Amino acid sequence: MSIRHGLLALLERGPRYGSQLRTEFESRTGSTWPLNVGQVYTTLSRLERDGMVTQEGEDEAGHALYVITETGRAELRSWFRTPVDRASPPRDELAIKLAMAVGAPGVDIREVIQSQRHHTIQAMQDYTRLKAQALEAVPTDRDEVAWLLVLEQLIFQTEAEARWLDHCEVRLIRLAMMPGRGGTQPETPPGNPAAGSTPASATGSATAPASSAPASASAPSGGSTAD
Amino acid sequence: MARKSHQPHQSQPSQPAPPQQHSSKRPVLQLQELTRVHGSGATEVHALRGINLDVFPGELVAVMGPSGSGKSTLLTIAGGLDSPSSGRVIVEDTDITTVDRKQLAALRRRSIGYVFQDYNLIPALTAAENIALPRELDGTSARKGRVEALAALREMGLEELADRFPDEMSGGQQQRVAIARALVGDRRLVLADEPTGALDSETGESVLALLRTRCDAGAAGILVTHEPRFAAWADRVIFLRDGAVVDQTLRSQADSLLTGQAAEL
């Protein structure tokens, strides 16, 4: 997340004090990414070092008033023009976790998936509730609109995650059902997870989806942080 | 009503709604040990295996699960369109598995509203007439039926649709009318089977928002969907697999997400 550019964008609307910048940043993004004052001042001093902002006087309490420079404006324009880089995807803990869960001994990957799905859908419920509130108030000023956009981004992101989890589950089931898929690995790789319940999915003889491996690697099971 | 949304961690805690907190209210719908077996012998298929579910007034419950998990079976049995192999379905204190056909039909007219993917409005009737129909079938006079239908439309801000025929309405408008029909009169239970399936996502969203509003106003709803984004409008999301509930989420306090630790993720 670019605090740097966020602050420049706010400063373009006029000179601001550090604490003001923090408040405005947060109201734009609905406190989704809270900033502390320290971060704000560190960022401002780097911006100042790079010639993008300057100090112009201070208030009675000695807080500096910051102003954007021409260099800063140019930087900001170029930020808006340039797409966010996707070339080096950020590390995603969930992707890493599932990658590691494939074939991991004693790990029921379906449990891992379900516990994540629970958590992800619950997050979507929360975001959706906030969105419903935001819409009820008919967003008018730009902070409210900005907050709505941020919220919807969170919803889209969690939705993508939920869909991906569904996809992973289906893929694993399909792989597990493929007869004699070779490989030198132990019998179980991605079969392990689904093995218990897959054949049941259509006709259903085995009852419990939860299989042999309780809790070992699905440690964050239950998934819910909040309740 | 709800104000100032962009400080979620300060917004008043939206009461979490685990079922037990409803103890003062009676559920509109209760499913008890519900099973449904199709076929017999070697070809026997257990579509539902011992489902227990209470849905309270004011609550919207989403049911998710892979195809074949039993979602739609659950809904058709809850609405009295199919019978369980065992277990009880109690709608507003009446066990609909024990009543005779006539009583069941009356109960369906009076207490249960259905919303389908393809709207199922009667093409030859206007929106208001479609909404009034279940009331008239139930013995309400045509005039009173129309008054109620107009009230239902007004409550949803849809008055201007009253005299339009289904083919004069968009899909989203038809689905809104279907929701009005589902909840006309004393009906408090709405069963929605992929109600957004035929709609673009924006329209689907607004239909869900309407369903949400109706539940907030006191109706009880079950929503079957495979779309996480629509399920997210519910108070509870139930995950079905192979005919059994494997997991469910509860409404939590939205505050918990947007606090400090979210920033560190």
C-alpha cells in the first residue's frame, strides 16, 4: 500500500498538518489501513528529502504545515497514470498454505479449505453488512464514496478467494477420482484429503466429511476469529 | 437511519445473531432431523441426512454447497413442495409433514413465499394482480387483495410497476415483484432458490438488498445460492455437503475486521 502517494494525493488539495493527513487518509479508506502518526511523519520526512513536499510554517504547538511541490505533483500524476504492478505477486499465505497442504502427512486439505472458506465467507458477510450501511446512507461526499469503493474491493477480493477455494476443492476431488494416477509418491498425495468423502459425494455411504486426521494441520480450524 | 458508515469500528455493535439469542422469538421455520432418500436398494441416494435448522423472524439464512449437496431438496421440502423421508418441517407451529393436502395447500398460500430463479410471474397478470393472487386464492376479496398488493409494492418503492405485465418489466423488476408476492399478507417465510441466477451481478445485488431489507423488517428467509457474494448478505451461511450441514458461519461483528490487525495482514 502506498502511503506515500496517498499523502501526496491529499496534499494536492491544499497544505495539511501531519495529524490532519492521518485523519483524512483514514476517512477515505474507512480505517481499513490505519496509520499511526509515526508512519505519517516518517513518510513526510522522506517525501521532503525527495523534494516532493516542503514545510511551510507551523502552528502554535509547533506542528509543521506541509505543502506539495511541483516534483510531488509530477510524481502523483505519474502514480495515477501507472498501473499497479502485478509482475511480482505479493506473497499470499493462503496459497502457500494450500500448496504445502497438498500431500502433507496428517493434513486433511478439505478441512483446511473449509476452515478457510468459513473465515472468508464470514469476512464477506461483515463487509457486505458495512456496505449495506454505507449504501443506506446514500454516499454523497467523496470520503463516503471512497470508503464504498474500498469496501467493494474487499468484497471482490474475498469473493475471488472463496471461488478459488471452491475450485481447489473440485480439482482435488477430481484428481482423487482419477484412477491410477501414477507418480512415485506415497499413495495419498492429494487423494488423501478427499479419499474419505469423495466417493460419498454422489451416492453417499460414508457419512462424515471430517476424516481421519483431526486438527493436526488444520490448526486454525474453526476459522472464525471473531466469535 | 444508519449513519456515518466510515468508521466501522465505532459503529454500534450490530447484534450478533446466533440462534440461541432468539430464544424469546419463535422460529418461523423449523427443520428437525430431516432426511430425504431417493430411490431404494442399490440405487438409494441420500439427498438429506438429518438436517436440523431453525430460522427466526428477521433472519436470512444462506445455504451453500456444491451441486448435489442437497440445497434445493432442502428448500423444496421446507416449502412443502416435496416430503421428507423422515423428520419434521414446522412452519409457524404447524408440522407440514402431518397435515392433509388441503391444509398444506392453505399453509403454502398463507405462510410460505417462493422466489425462483426465473421469477415465475403469471404473464397474463399485472404485477399487482400477481401479488394479489395468493391472497385471492385464499379468499380475500379482489379489492382487498389489490390494496394489499399496492401496499406491498409501495413498501418496496415499486408502485410504478403495479399495472405492468411481466413482459413489460426487466428481470430485476420481475424478481422484486416476486419478492413482494412472496411476502404479501401475513406471509413471513420466503424461500429463494438462486433468485439472482438470471440477473446480472448489479441487479442481483439489488434484489438481494431487497430481500435483506424484508428480513430486517421481520420476515424469515432461506436463500439457496452458489454465489459467495450473494450469500454474504445473509446472517448465517450454512454449508451443505452430501446432504449434511458441515459448517456454518454466524453473523459476527463487522468491527472485528477493520481494526489494527487487519492492517498487518
